Amino acid sequence: MTSAGGNHPIPYQLTLFLVWPGTAIFVGVGAAFGYWMDGVEERQRETVQRLQNKLVAAREMRAERQTALEAKSREAFAELEEKTRQAAQ
């Protein structure tokens, strides 16, 4: 095999990896990082959605608890008024 630049037996692209072995490591690390970054957005969306669902469920439970507490308070207040009326008679 000869390259276009002369009688060199190894193509120029391969000489980068042979002359600078660190280049191959750098390319491998860069490719792995790119592959990892490709899934980051999807994982973030899943995490945010899961947290939003938990928050909505917690708010619904709080609202139900508050409604039940208010209803119980009204009942207790009505009982207290009734006792007060009976005591006044």
C-alpha cells in the first residue's frame, strides 16, 4: 500500500494511531463520553417525570386529608353548638 504522498507503506490515517497511541485512547474516551451523553437527556426526563408524579400524588393526599379534617371539624363544631344549645335550654 502506498499513500498519495509518496512511498510510505502505511496510510496516513493509520500513522496517527501508530505514532501517537494516545490518540486512539482519546478517540475511545471521546466516543464513550458521547455515547453516555446521548442517554443523559432521556434519564433526566424519566427522573423529572417520576418526581412530578410523586409531587402530584402528595398534593392530592394532602388535599384529601385537609378536606377530611375540615369535614370532621365542621361535625365537631356542630356537635359543640348542639351541646351549647341544650345547655342553654
